[in-house]
Amino acid sequence: MQINPNLFFILKEGNIVAWDYKNHQQFVLTPLYFERLLLWSQTQDHLMTAIDEELISGQLLINSSIPVECWGWDVLAQIYHIGTKDIGGHLASLDPKQWTKQYLDHCNKMSKETVDLFTYKEGPMITLPSPNFDLFNNKTFLEALQNRKTCRSFNGKSINLDTLSTLLFTSLGPLHGDWTDLKDHQLSELGIRKAFPSGGGLHPEEGYIVALAVEGLEKGVYHYRFHEHKL
């Protein structure tokens, strides 16, 4: 017997939580269960108990070795990378026809549900000026790469609303316009393409602007309504 090597433990609200990050399962352990796991991690020659049987049923304790993958990075990166993978392992056992049917059934079900993919905040609406792409014409792409650096010390100078509008539009806004790839195949546009990739084109990220020195904009915290290019 050995400990499942894909376990991560955290103390949360007075409980010991074991997360099997590869199989996407979490368990709350009492101290007795945690002590048994600790004992098995130290030596592998014990008489089986009822607790051990429960640990086996939850795959926290296993009776066969799991191949250790050569990772190469630090262990926290491994936990994050494996633990946030798409939970679709059950599809691997299906043949292409079964997988396609299951996927289409899911799509048909989703098409009957009302899904709001955008976040709406209350407050006065500010229409931003159209992006000024001429701002990008004074530098080549190579010069932009060479001059880029990470900075945490800023000069405090103000920017104008044109610049803010252009930065928001080209980073978080509807830069690509209509999603013609979907329209051409009579598929619904459920999201908006941005300047960077996102799983399923869903883009769950939101943009908030802390405006302290923007000409033409009062100081404050603003939410960027990206699909309308408004604050």
C-alpha cells in the first residue's frame, strides 16, 4: 500500500482537507484518518483497518504504484497545471460517435437555457471614444518588444481618454468584431474574441480600471463593459 502521490493537504476552517488534484476529488479528514495516511507514508507494512478500507475506497491510499511523471518544474506548478485541467476524462472511453452524440446532446440542452455571459454593473455609463490605432504607428513591433519591461515604479503622469480607450479596446475589447468563423457555419455567437486565447472563447476575465490621472475622467474605480466598449 502507498499514499496517492497526487494529494495536496490544506487546513481550512479547522478541517484537514485532502485534495486529489489529478482526479478532482476533495475529502475532509478527521485527525485519525490523517494519522493513518501519515503512518502509511512513513512505512508500508501495517495491518489493515476499517479506516484504511475507507481511504482505499476514496483512492487516497492505493495498492498499486502510480507511474511518477517527470515534471521538471516546481511542485506547486505541477499541482496547478494538473489540478486545473479540464475534467473530461470520462470522454476518453467513448468512441467518436458516442462522444459526438454526447456533445450534441449537451449543446442542444444548453441552447434551450438562457446564459448571460456578460457582467453588468450599476452606475452611470460612459461611452469611450473610438480607439485611435494611429497611436501604434510610431513604433515597430520589434521596437515594442525591445522596449517592454516590467515596472512597479511609475512617473505619475496623466494619460488622455483616447489612450485609455485604445489600450482597453486592443487588450480586452471586441478587437475582432463579428465571429465570422461561427456565423459562416450557422453557429451561435456566445462569446466575443479578444486579443488573447480563452477556453471555448468564453473569456471569464473582467477589466477594472482604477483611474487616478486620466484626462477627461473623474477619479474612481470603473468596470469595463468590453462587449460595448463602455465604462
